[in-house]
Amino acid sequence: MPGDLTLLSKKHVKREEIEDKVIWITGASRGIGEVLAKQLANLGAKLIISARNEVELQRVKKQLTGKHAPDEVMILPLDLTRGEEYLEEAVQKVESLFDGAGVDYVFHNAAYERPKSMALDVTEESLKATFDVNVLGPISLTRLLTPHMLKRGRGHFVVMSSAAGKAPAPGQAVYSASKFAVNGYFHTLRSELCRKGIKVTVVCPGPVKTSTSSEASTSGQKRVSSERCAELTIIAASHGLKEAWISYQPVLAVMYLVQYMPTVGYWLMDKMGLDWEKRVAAAAQKGNTYSMSLLFGKKKAS
């Protein structure tokens, strides 16, 4: 089953936690964000969808169906890298929508495509681009929106992190670092504000099959479908889980090892690092970056 034990024990979405709620999704023009929009619309949410590409947002909106979709779905083009003055204007706009009801949930889904390189080969441009979108943008947006939530005494941030933010692996140093950063920030935010009505759910998916991931069926990696990933994310959020892991094996096993037996878990990461060239090549081709052949040097049967 593609998830941690606590998540899988919940089984179903608590619809009453989603229906008629104002939900803002960033990165909603494709991939998991698009699927989240479709499923949340079907559950009766009042949606605000954001991304940089307004044309793609219009396409997504036309496909949405539900109690408040597509006619009531709001489109807000958004570039997380443009600074706090720009983001403040975006926050003021979303807070005025739906007769000023205010945002109940933010799904932080926008992400920069992970660089496929070793730690010492990362360029300054790639480093800045990754952290601007994956870290600084979501944190700034959260800092600007949270005071409004505190006035209402409620608000829920759903953060699409990654398995790379729990079990860092060779070939994705900067991407992993960005996900560790958001995990640290949002878990701390929750601990500081949980008594004031602010909730945080950090979601850590492993490999996910989306319409934009061109992996071939021969890649050898069993990926969670974007539909199942979105469903489990919404289940986690509606039950108020603090963290959820979504993946098949062996990624889940590696995450558990790093979490509970770090010496063993990081020994496995070191084994992968010995074949770093093969792993980076596999990542670039959407292949199986946690395969047994990469871990232990086993050859595939012909």
C-alpha cells in the first residue's frame, strides 16, 4: 500500500472538512496540483487556483465539476519569486474573494523541477531558483496570510514536500535541502500556532506518475498515480494529520530506516552514492533511483 500506517488507517476523506471551504492551491496548472483541484472541486470546495500560466489555469478550470465548480472557481496567476510586496497583493485579493470569507486551506504545491546533479556540481542559478520557489515563496506567502487566519481562529496549510525531505539521496542535494527547509519551517509553525487554530499537514510523496512525467513503463519504478497521491493528500489534510508519507516500496522502507534507524538508513544512502553517476542518469530519465541494482550493484536479468 502506498502510504505510512497512520495515513492508510484513515481510509476515507472527511468530506465535511472540505465542503464549502475556501481552498487556495498553488501550482494548480498541471501535475498533482491539477488533480488536487479536480478532486477538491468534486468534494464541494470553493477553489482559488494559482500558477504562473494563466492559460493553463483556464484550461484546468473548464474541466472542474462540483458544487462550486466551474463557475465559482477563481483564477489568480501567481509567481512565488516576485517578492513580498507582490505576494501581499495576492493575499489581499484572495482574502476578498467569496464575499471576504477568507482562506481556510492553502495547498502549497508549486515546486521547482529538481536539478539532476551532484552536490558540488550545482550552479548558483539552480540553487537560487530551487530555493526561491520551493522555500522562500511558500514561507513568505504563509507569513503574509497567517495573520488573517489568526484573526478568524482557523487555517490549515497543506505542504507538498517530498520523500527527498526525509531520506536525502545522492543526485538531489539541493532539492532535498529545499524540502528539509520547508519541513522544518512548517512543523515549527504548527507547534507555535496550534493552540491558535492553525494546522499544518506536511505531505512527503515518493515517485509519482503524472501527465508531465514522461517515464516509460520500462523504468522499473512503481510510481503512485497522481490521482491516488492527491486522494491520500486530501485524506491526510481532512483528518488533520501532521505528516503523511505517500510511496510504494522500496522508498517507504528507506524512509522508515532513515527515520528510526538512521545509521542503517544512511548506510544505504552511502551505497547509492557509490554509484552516483548511474543514479543521476536514472533520475534524469525518470528511472528507478532506489532500485536494488543501484543499492547493491545487482544486474538486471536479461
